[in-house]
Amino acid sequence: MAISPILVRLSDVGPFASAFYRVFLALPFLFAWMRIEQRHGKSAVPKKRFSPAVIATGLAFAGDLFFWHLAILNTTIANSTFFATTAPIWVGLLGWIVLGRRVTSATAVGLVFCLAGGGALVWRSFELSPDHLLGDFYGALTGLFFGIYFLTVERARETEGAAWITFHMSVITAALLALAAAGAWIFYGQQMFPSDATGWLVLVCLAAISHVGGQGLLSYALGTLPSMFSSLVIFMEALVASALAWLILGEAITPLQGLGGLAILFGIWLARPQAGARKNGKTK
């Protein structure tokens, strides 16, 4: 998932259009994966094609991408990135309030290190300004919807396969983002279609790598790992995105960002599930 900001930057369509294509162009790949999953009998075909958990997942991911791109348009990239990394906080709060789950002390301390590291990654460009309040609010909503996404995928994985969930939630997300992209094209003049073959290739890579690979593997992981720990992957996304920006775009990494990356790795190591950990995130 970490390469998605670079691919979005390289695309020549509007932000809502790139979000739509990210999901829509992934559908053929996800459908093939779902058929392979069913053929090998790794998961039974659910009685309902769109279970409540899958519907909630599709809505949550649509909200995540929708508000993420609104945040990008209304605040700095650093601000939108930082507020999006609050997803683990929402996973912990909603898991506690709604599901009665306890966050272990090791996970809480690990989250603090990850938040500090994430802040260090964007500190140079982070800016609190009245002009950015609306965009910052959209960024916070991005974190909320992404947090809900982790919980709904985890719930769906109790009875459904990773490929089934990812395909069907993507159908819902693509339909909603199509409306957002069309509205941005008609009312705000944002470019809807790539101008050449290279533009289409960038969008196909965005779909195949970021969505099929990123969201697909995340759906698979949430079948065995607690959502609280898995949500910390968003900090790895920020860390790897910075590394890729350095390697591909030549953006320098400061010593503070390097320390932030180490803090993220240490935080994830602290929060890792221990031997005998139960799936609900509690450890023995």
C-alpha cells in the first residue's frame, strides 16, 4: 500500500478518479483470486453474497478513500498523512467501547512509539493552521473510517475467505467512488480519464499493487492476527512510503525521519502478538 501516494502523484487524473480506478481496475484480479480460493476449497461460499460485515467493510473503505482525498485537497500532505495514522487509536477505542476488548499495556506503549514515529516522519512539513482545519478534520475522518475497516474485515474473516471479502467489498466501494469521481468531473472539472497509455498503466499498477496486493494481503492477515496489531501496518505504510519517495523521487530523509522510522519498528515489535495470543487481541 505504501507505493500508492507515488502512483497517485504520477497519475494524470483527478484524486477521486484515481481512487475509483484503484478499486475498479482491481476487480478482475480479485475475481480471479476469489475463484482460485473457492476452487481449492480454502473457504466455503457464504449464504449471502453481501453479508452485513462485507457491506460495512465496503462502506468503511469508501469513506476512507473519499475523506483521504478530500483531506489532500484541503490541507498539506503531511497533515493528511499524520491524521490518517490515527486509525489504530480508533481500532482500540471502538474495540473497547463496542466489543469490550482490552488493549494490553504492551500494545498501548507500542502505539505511542508508532504515533511518535509517524509524527517524526511528517514533522518537517506538518503545519497547524486555521486555513487547514477543514482538511485536518477530513484527515481525522480518514483515520476513523480506516479504523472501522480493520474491525469489519476482522469480523467478516470469521466466516468468509479473504478473496471473497476483498472482491465484494470492492464492488461496493467502486460503485460509491464512481459517483464521487463523476461528480468531481462534472462539477469541478477534475480529469476523469487518463490522457495516454502510460496514464492507464499507472492506474493498473495502483489497482494491482496497492489494492489487490495491499488490501488483499491485509484481508488475509486479519484472519489470523488481531485487528489492533494489524492496524499498526498504517505506520509501516508511512515508513515505506518515505523510503520509496527517497529511492524513486529523490526526496531526502532527515535524521529525525530516520529516528521516527526506528520508533515505528520498535513500537510494532512491542505490540506484536505473544505466543498463545488470542485473536481478540488479549494475551495470556
